[in-house]
Amino acid sequence: MFNKPATKEDVEAGLAIFCVPDDRSKIYDLGVPLPARARTRRDIGPEEKPIRAGSIVEVIQCEIVDDAEILVGFRQDSEEGVCALEEIEILR
């Protein structure tokens, strides 16, 4: 979806889920085109309303931050979330 890290303006326009300030991130290639379907490996999100383990989500964004942590932005129905790449399984 993106050929550059998401900006605050992308998030405000509903095109991205998150942005990392100060040019600290770059696009991470998942090896599949985005959006991509994925399955959550564990509950993600707030305790009172998590996205349950085994749920199918649509990954719309993936960036590596500080050359270390890989973050994924996803949607499930009207919900949006961010998690670490290891918390989901990309469905091919």
C-alpha cells in the first residue's frame, strides 16, 4: 500500500494505522502485497475489548522501527490495531 513510511497526514486521512516520528522507520516487505490477510496468534488490544487469538485481520501497513522492531497496522471490521509482526501469521 505504501512505498514510504506512513505520516501523520496518512493516519489522519485514514490511509494508515500508525506513524513513527523522526524518520525512525522504513517499510518492511512481508513478501506479499498489502493489504494482506493474517491471523492473530494471541489476543491483541485492550483487555476490555481485545481482538481474540485466531481472528482474521487485514494488514494494511508494516514498518521496521529503529532497525529492530517490526510493527504491523491492521483492521478488523471497524476496529484498527497495531502489533508486533510475531503476534500475527500472514495467510498466503
